[in-house]
Amino acid sequence: MVAMNTLGCVTLSLWIGLSYSFAPTPIQRMKFPHLAAQAEHDGIIQPLFDNKQPISRSDLFEYSSRIIGLSLILPAAAQAKCTDIESCREEGERKIEADLKLNPIMRLSDGVNYRVLRPSTLPGPKVKDGSSIELIYSISTASGQYMYSKGFGFEKVSFGGKQQSDLGLDSMRVLVGEHNVPVGIESALIGMGKGERRRVELPPGVGFETSNWQPEPITRRGITQIEQYKRKLVGFGSQPPFPAETVWDIEVLGIRN
């Protein structure tokens, strides 16, 4: 067994410190799920004394090796570059300004605003009035609360006898001009190419009511969200009507003119 001499204490202290220092952060868990899972499986992120068992020299060496190896793979948590509220605000404003120069907000005559999140890099036709297109979409409130979607991977569909993410498995067919989607979304679709993604700020005047509330949600959460949105538009209780916008992320998968 390991004798707790000076070298042993130093090694043990290093092990315990590293076991906490390199516990995967939430961001690291998203970026490196397999490494985070392995770390938890190996017990790396648990205190050394949890099992209350004597520690052999070989165990100590093995655990230390795992921690050091993990520390070389997982990136360090991002450190804030600003030191106070004012400098953070200024840094944020500079980033927003630089982003807007590279990707400006386009304002349409019907009040719709959109930004290109990902341009089309593929040759082929562009969306125009009368185009038959296949698209995916995700809808949220102006405050960023998710409502519902199709094809973005946020919902589940039945495939192969089980429920799976709808990413790559679901989409919507739209005939531009037929109001399968709100008029404002049809306006924002014009000029898009295959593979292009846009974020659209949709005012209610050219919103859901222009498409008879299509596309409809199919999940319980989505139905609840759209009902709450309807109440916000017309007012309820002591709350007056409010012209709330919705925000759509749309991506064109295919175009037929």
C-alpha cells in the first residue's frame, strides 16, 4: 500500500486538485461528450476518498495518468477578456457592430427583417414567386423562447420503429404564393438558394394569420406555445393586445422553378 510520505502527499494533493480542475464543464460536455462520459465512468471527477478504500500505488499512478491525459485533451474554460461591466458592454457592442458590417440586416417593405445566417454556396435556381421548395424551419418568440420546428433536430419523429431526432428526416413542401407559410416568410424566401439559411423577424401583420396559422405545430408543447401567442395578440384578462413578432430560422433544401 502507499505510504503517506512527503512524495505521496504531494502526488495525492495533485491528484485531488486535478480531479476537480479538469471536471468537464457544461460546454466541454457538449463539445466532447465521449470524453466527459469516460471521465465520469472512470471516476475521475469524484473525490479520491469517496470509496473509503486504501489506495494502491498502481491505482494512484493509473488515476493520475488519466487525469493528466484528460487535461491535455479537454480545452480550458473560456476566460472573460473584460474586467468590468463597462468594458464588457463596449466589447459586446464592438462585436455586434463588426458582425452587422459583415452580415447586415435586410429590411423589406412589408416590415420583415432578415439576416443571412449561412449563404448558399451551391449553383442552381433561386427562390422566386411560384417556386416549389422544400425547407426546414424553427420558430421562437422575439424573446428567444422556442415554440416549435420541423427538420432542425429539436423535435422527434418515428423512424425505424423508434423515436429519433427529426434532423435530416423531416421537412416541409412550400409553393411560394400559395400561403402555405405566412406572407412575410414568403417575402423573405425570395432570392434564397439551396442550402441557404436565414433568420427572419416576422411582424404579426404579415404573420400567421395570413397563412391561416400554417404551419401548425404537432407537439403538445408547440400547440401550447401557439395558443399563448394567439392570446398575446388579441389580449387576455387585464393584458391589452400586443403586436408580438416571431423569429423564424429557415433553410432551403431544394428548389423547383
